[in-house]
Amino acid sequence: MRIAPEGRPFIIGAVAVLVLLLLIKASIVAAVWLVVTIWVIAFFRDPAPSGPFDDRLLLAPADGKVVSIIETDEPAFFGATALRVSIFMNVFDCHVNRYPAGGVVRYRHYEPGQFGHAADEKASLANEQASVGVETPKGKMLVRQIAGLIARRIVTDHQPGQEVGQAERLGLIRFGSRVDLFLPRGTVVRVKVGDRTRVASTVVAEWT
């Protein structure tokens, strides 16, 4: 299983604690900690994207559950009303984020903030977040990584001017969070609230 590099220190630490517990023969505690260790390894898994890869399609930027599909103002990159699809990731989802479509990064912005429940509507404004705007051959697209209750670090890989491919790694959010995907109004959405998505596998929308 491929592991995101940001997870290696956490995995090494969890395994080291497990070994120590076994050495001191703390069997019951070690059994509990084994579950934690397995969870840490699973959390930082980085599965290869499976597609379908198609310039007409927008793939899910994250594993999780669709919690909102609305039209909302997006002044920073769109400068207009945009369609927003929000995906909430719980602590059991893969937290590596990927680009729904390929293009050139034209905008990047980090905004410090709170660490409230990421599924709440107010998290889109109040929580710590990082935004990446991409100009694709079909139109603009913005992906916003939003920290959650126990997330304490957002990792975003690319800078403005860099070219990125569909399903290429965008970054990672540690320990429970949300990803908002902003698209032009009129884009055909292929998911509904309550649907589960798989990163770079589920088709979220289709360019018109």
C-alpha cells in the first residue's frame, strides 16, 4: 500500500510505541495501540487514481460524503457566483486530495482560521483553509481544502504557474476535514447530497 510521505513520521512513531509496549509486556495496552497503529497507516494511504480520465469530466478531489451542493459567491478567483460541491472527509477516509481536472494553477491562497466541525456551512468561511484556482481548457475550477475539528495542517503542493494533470496529487489535510469544489454556474453535477465519493474515481461533474 502506498503511503503519503507526510504520514511517515506518524507511522514510525506509532510503530515505535507499539514495539515499546510489547517489550515491556503491556499486552492489553499493546492490543489497543495496535488498532491505533493500523488506523494511522490506513489514514495516510495514497491509492493510485483509477479514473475514468477524460477532459470532459471532473473527478472527486477527495474521499468522503457530499454534504452540500449550492450556488454561492466566490469573489477571490471566479469573481462571481459559482457552483460549490462540498465533500466531508471523516477520520477513516483517505485524506490525499487530487485535481478533478488538469490545467494551470492561477491562484493560491492560505487563510488562517478556526477548527470547527468541517461539515458545518460556517466552516467555509470560519475555518482554516487553503484554496487553489486552476484554469482548465474547459473553464475555471477552484479547490478549497478546509481544516476540521482535529485537523491541524493543510498541505498544498503547487504554486501559481505550474501545470497540473487530472487526478494529480493536490495535497493532503491531516485528521478530518472537508474539500469544496467550485465550478462555473451551469456545470452539470453528477452527484447528490449524501453520495459517497472516491478520490480521482467518482465523477462529480461534467463540463458543458
